[in-house]
Amino acid sequence: MVDRWRVTLMKVGNLSGYHVHEKMSQVAIIDEIVDRILLEINPVTLDVAKYPVGLDTRVKDITALLSNDTKCVNRIGIHGMGGVGKTTLAKAVYNQNYHRFQGGCFLANVKDVLETRKGLICLQQKLISDVLKCKNITIDNVDQGIEVIRARICSTKILIVIDDLDNSAPLEYLEGPFAFGSAIIITTRYEDLLDSIEVEAKYKVKELGDADSRRLFIQHAFADNNISDTFMELSKEILEHAGGLPLALKVCGSNLLNQSEEGWRWFIDKLRRVSLDDVEKKLLISFDALKLVDPMLQDIFLDIACFFIGDKAKEVVQIMETCYTFSNRNIDILKKRDLLSINDRDELEMHDLLRDMGRKISCNNSPDEPGKHSRLWVTEDIYDLLKNDKGTEAVEGIIFGTGTLVNNLPPDIFSHHRAIFDHFTTDTFQRMSKLKFLHLEYVKLTGSFEHSFKDLRWLHWKFCPLKCLPSDFYLQRLVMLELPHSKLTTIWKINRSFLQIPHVFENLKTLNMSHSLDLITTSDLTRLPYLETLNLEGCESLKELHISIGSLVRLVSLNLQFCVKLKSLPDSICNLTALKCLNIARCSSLKALPTNLGNIGSLEELNAKWLTINKLPHSIGLLGNLIELKLCFCGNLETLPDTICNLRTLKILYIDGSCRLKALPEELGNLESLVELKAENLIVSKLPDSIGRLSKLIELNLSCCSKLESLPETVCNLRSLKILDIGWCSSVKALPTELGNLESLIELKAMRLTVPKLPDSIGRLSKLVKLNLSVSEKLKTLPDSICNLRSLKILDIDDCHMLEALPTELGNLESLVGFKAERIKVLKLPDSIGHIRSLENIWLKGCFNLLSIAELPSNLKLLSLEGCNSMETLPNLSNMKQLEELNLTGCSVLTEIQGLEDLSSIKTLHLGGCDSSMLADTFTKHFFQVCLISNSSLKFIRYTLDLGITLKFMLRHQCFQTGFVNHQTGLVKPFHLGQKYL
């Protein structure tokens, strides 16, 4: 035992500290540490399945393999046919076992990621970031990734899942000399791959049994509806053909949901013609069924399968709308039929079997002839087609240069040092007469556009090298033209031939030239009569908008954000009678807004943050449909015009950070629809009485208005208000008497006020959940009525230095979960606090006068008494079965910790600076025998020796790792550390 302790202690002594760059500010350091801690305490769980049928037994089987005692890195292979649920199983295993390791990472869709440019680097980056729980590590190349993996995580016990591996090569770059006990789970369709890499154990995922198959199918096909005998009988034949394959059961079931009996029989008839072991043909029936609903659904499915997996659903819908109607609805139909899914990041996802089926269909039975494919996405195929003029009318879409790069392409195709990807001629597109979607990056096109792209609907040409669009750039059916990061200096040059062509872009609805750093002017826009969206964000050289912008009578959205050289907006902009969204944020050279801005009666959103204007035009009050007005950080803005109070539809008003704004309009209360008002960091001394008429106001933020002296009594009329932030309004001397009338209030932030007391009416805030009174240094008492706040979950009175007593009936706060009272002068806590069964966290750090605590809640999870150096006694802790963290650092006069030995839930115990005799008594208690035998969750104990060295002792995997302890006296013997752990 002693030898094991000696080895363990040497390992602890050699642990490196957390590296902080010397040039980092304290704020940056704190942010980084907080991010790290949040990742530690709130690990991300993976979404497994809507209906996780049949998973429990399988998860237990693999967990048993992970639990095998091994003196090496344990590699486990999960194999089986496509669609059988390998990835779903791996996710469930990861979620259940992640906490047993020091770090972990789930590398999803490895085969697909490796096909993208820098795919291997991306996998290394994710592995390192997830295991180290750091976001700021950048990997530039594969070799660097290998070194970082070996240097930073080689001694860490980790769990890695490598999902969908089809060859062994990547393992060389992703695996390292990880700590013994680490586990690597590999999912693959190929059992022979697992044999070649010599995994320690293999697990074959088999099809579901009859009972589980029936359960999964029924849940997808009928949801919670009753099942008739007829449909139950029809289900039997479908179950027979699905063969226990979860993907087939899910897709078939979802496609039959709410279908008629005739629809079921049609589906079954199709199934009868398919071999029982032909999975793809079974899935193909669901694809064929789309045609009965709407043939357009098939095209949308194929477009997504080939082009848009992983893209934002909102952006894809906009592209789809260029060709199809009701695209949002159609995508929803595909989702409900389980042919695709949308994750919590709004990204489109699709099972690889469905994706492969869609891509196979797009090959039009000519897999080796890309020119006959309807959709092209593989870089080498596209390059060959464009370079050798092999396109045909079959081609409907091309995505080229998005980063997908096959390793065996000629090396001169792409170079990091070249601005252009490669040269092609426009002639090669002439034969592709049905081309609808075209995405290009780093491409230069030469030749005439006159007879090319006649049916093109969406053109995304990133890093377009043209200085302006040529006069023969017709593209009459084009709906979306995206030219981000282009070299354009103007849109086009006007010449005689151009003027002879009426309405060149008569179908164009979206023009995106964002971040085109050389763009100086927009030139004539009259040729874009149907334009709805114009995006010029980040065009840092743009000096003027052509006066013709006023002719865009259908323009709905105009984005000029970060056009830092734009000095003025043409008056003609006020003619945009359809405009709903105008973004001029950070146009720092803009000195004034057009006088007749109010003529844009359709405007709903005006983002004018970070401008240098000193006033708003009076006509702003005419914007009768305005919903959002953002004037944040307009540092020169001194007043708001009274006419702003005429904006009866306004819901959101941000004026925070406009530090010269001295007053708010007297009739502010006329904004009858206002829901959110942010007015932080103003120099106003009072609020208008009319504010009480804002009957729909939900959030009012007045924080850091240091000259605000009081809140008007009328503020208590805001019966819809849910959030009130008056924190750091250091001149506020009193709160309104009838504050309790805010019957909807959920959160009250009142930090660093100078009020000596709170109004008694505060006890009537029956819905209040959070109350923050911290750093209110003149607050002397809390009213007894505060104990009536039965919904309160968080109470924060940190640093209320004049507060010397707490209400006796504080225990009436029956919903309280967190109580923060650090650095206050109370001598004791009210006994009633022990009656709050919901209370989980108590922070009392630095309460130097606190002598004792009579009773504590039985469900407490965290108790922090750090620095309570007058604390003499604690109640018996034996009934606190949920306690996970106990911090007694600096409790130097505490003589005993009763009941500690009964706490099997304890994970973290801080004892630094405690009395040595108390420590000796504690270390000889039965507590440590319990820890040694059964408490594998205890992470660390901190305490300080007489030598002044603070040590961190870890307990992991039922092994109590500590220093040399004399078992007779319980005292720590002198010892040598290879490196002090400070």
C-alpha cells in the first residue's frame, strides 16, 4: 500500500500547472478558466435517438468491455451493416461512460470529414480541444497535431469514439500513448479492418429482434395514436421486409405515419418486389413515395443529399426557393419522414445510407461519366468535366471549391499561395442547359457569358476576381447572386451596349457582395427592379451608394454594416417603400441620417449601433411599422427626438452605451408596444413618469446609470415586467414604495445600490425567482416580508457589509436553491434555513463573524465556508446524503466535522488552513476507509501541511491516492516531492 502511495505522490508532484500567457489580461484569464470549468461540470451529451429501442442491453455489453481491467489502451470495435445502429450505440455508450474518464471526444462521420480539405487536421483539432477542454488551441498541420496529442494528452485517461472508419491510416494521426485504462471505440462496416488494427474486443451490432422491431416501427408509424387491427396486420409484412434494421424501420414507419390504408397497401406492394436483403432498395421505396406527394420533394431530397448536408437549414431554404415553392414546408415533410434531420445548431443531417442512395440516384446510372450526372460535388470529377468540356444537359447543380479536395488531384490545382483556384472558360457551361445551382471558389472564368447559364438560379462565386461584371453577364433567370470577398470595385461599368438591354436582372432577388474590400461604389442599380436583399456588409472601401438605390422599390433588406468609409446615405433611400430591415451599424464615417428617413414607412428593423451621429431626424417618428430600434454605443448622441414616442409598434429599443444621452423623452410611455428597453450606461438623472404606461414592457435594463437618483413611483405600474436590472446605479438612494406591484417580476438585479433598506412591499413579488442585492454596502436589514417570496430560487446578498442579521423566517423561502451571502457580518444563520428542502448550494465565504450553524438542509450539495475563521462548530453532517462539495478552507478554529464519515456522495473536500489536530482526527476516521473501498467519485481533497505546501490528493477508480500517512497517529510524514504542487 505504501509503495502505491509513494508512486502516486510522485505522479501528483509531477503534474504541470495550468499555463497562462503572461500577456493575457485578468479578464481573459478568468473567461478562459470559467469556460474550462463549465466544460468540466457540464459535459456535452450527444443526441442519441428519438426512440432508443433495444439500446440498454447493448450499452451494458460494451460498458462491460470498457470495464475490463487492462494495462494498456483498450480498443473496442463496433461493426455491422449500414443502418443497423452502430453510431447510435456508440453515442449511447459515450454518454453513459464519459464521466469515468478524465476526458473524451466523439469524432463523428470520420470517413466524410477526411474527404474534406484539412479534414485530418480538423479531427486532430477537435480531439485536442475536447479532451483538454480548451477552445484556443490551433493546429496548422498534421505533424503539429501529432506532437500536441503526444505532448498534451499522452498521460490522460480518455475515451475516444472514432465513428465510421473505413481504413486504418487516420489512426496513426489520432492515437497517442494515452494513459493506461484509456478506451478507443471504433465504429465501422468492415470487420476485417478491426482485425487488421488488432482491437482488444469486437462487438457486432445485429438487427433488432421481433419485439424491439415492432416497438420501434409502431412508435414511428403511429406515434401515440390507437392502432386498428387492419393496420396491425399490415404492419407484420412491413416488419418482415425491414428485417430488424433500425434505419429501415424508422424510415418506413415515418413515411406511413397518418397514411391511408390505400397508401399502406401501395407501400407494401413495392416492398414485395424487393429482395429481403437489399437495404438500399427498401429505402428507395420511401424515395419513390415522395413522388406521390409532390415530385418536387424528390429534387429537394437529392439537392440536400448531394450539396447541403451540414449547412444551415435557413440558408438552404433560401437557395431552394430559387427553384422550388414552399421549400420550408417541403423540408419539413422530408424531416417528418425521417429522410433528413435538423440538429440543435439548425444544420441539415442525413444518414449516410440515405445520402449514398441520393447520390447514387443523381449519377443517373452512369457512375463513371460525371457529365451525365444531375449533380456534381466531387472536386476531381468537376475539375475534369470543366477542364475537358464534358458537361451535358443532364447537369443541374455543381458545388466546386468548398474545401473538398481529393488527395490524388494534380498538385497545381490548388495552392495556398495563389489567389485563384483555376481558370475555366464560360463555353464549357453552354451544354449544361439545365444548370440551376453553381457554387465556385477561387475560380476565374473567361469568355462570353452571353449564351451560358441560361437556366441558372443560384450563383455563389466566392473570391470572384472580376473588377466589375461584364456587359454580357445576362443570366436572366438568376434569383440569387452571391459574390462575397470579390475583387469588384463597382458592380458594372455602364456602356452603350449595357444601356440597350432593358431589365438585365429581371428575376434577381438577392445580391450579396459582402466583404468585397475593393468595392468603392455600387454604380447604377436600376437594372435590378426585383431585388429584395442587398448585402454590402464589410465593404470597407465603399464610399457611396448610387442614387439609383431609391429605384429598388421591392428591396426588403439592406445591410451596410461595417462600411466604415461610407459618409452619407443618399436621400433617395427614403423612397424604399418595401424596406423592412436597414443595418447601418458601425458605419463610423456616417455623420447624419437622411432627413426624410421616416418616409420608409415599411421599416421594421433599424440597426444603427456604433454610429457617430449626434442626433436623429425628427421624421423617425413616422416609421409607423418599426419594431426594433438599436442605437447602442452612439457615443455622440445627446438627445432623442420627442417624435420617437410616436412609434406605437416599437417592441425593442436599445440605447445602451450612448454615454452622452442626458435624458429620455417625457412621453416615452407612448411606446405602447414596447417589450424590451435597454438603457445601460447613460448619464440620465431621472426617468420620465410616463414610463409607467409601458404596459407591455417585459425587460427594463438601467444598469450602470451612475447618475440615476431614483425610480419614479409609476414604474410600479409595469404589471408585465419580468426582468428589472438597476444594478450599479450607485446614486439610487431608495426603491419605490410599491415595488411589490410588479406582479410579473421574475428577476430583480439591484447590485451595488446605496439603499439602506428595501420596501416592505417586496414580499408581494410572488413570481420572483432571482434576487441579487450584492455589494449594496449601505443595506442594513432585509425586511421580514422577503420571507414571503415562495418562488425565489436564487438569493444573492454577497458583500452587503452592513448587513448584520438575517430574517428569522428565512426558511419560508421554500423554493430556494442557491443562497449566496459571502463577506457579510452576521453572527449566525437563522435556524429555519435548515428547513428549506430545495436548497442545494450555500456560499458563505469570508463571513468572518459567523460563529456557528445550527441546522443545514438535508438536500444540500455544496457548502462553502471558506475563510470563516470564527466558525467553531458545524451541525452533524450525517443526514446530508447529497453533499458533493464541502469547503472549509481557513476554518482555523473548527475542532470537529461530525458525520463526515457517513457521506458517501462527497466528491470534493477543501481543508486548507484547518486545525492540524482536527485534520489528524479526520484522517483516522472511518470516512477514509469508506472512500478507499466505495467512493470512486471523490475527486480531490485539499489541505495545508505545517510546511505550508498545499497538496491536491486525487481519488479515482476506487484508489485513494495520498502521501505517507502514519496509520497509528493519522499524521502526514515528511516526504520529498519531485516538484512542489502549489
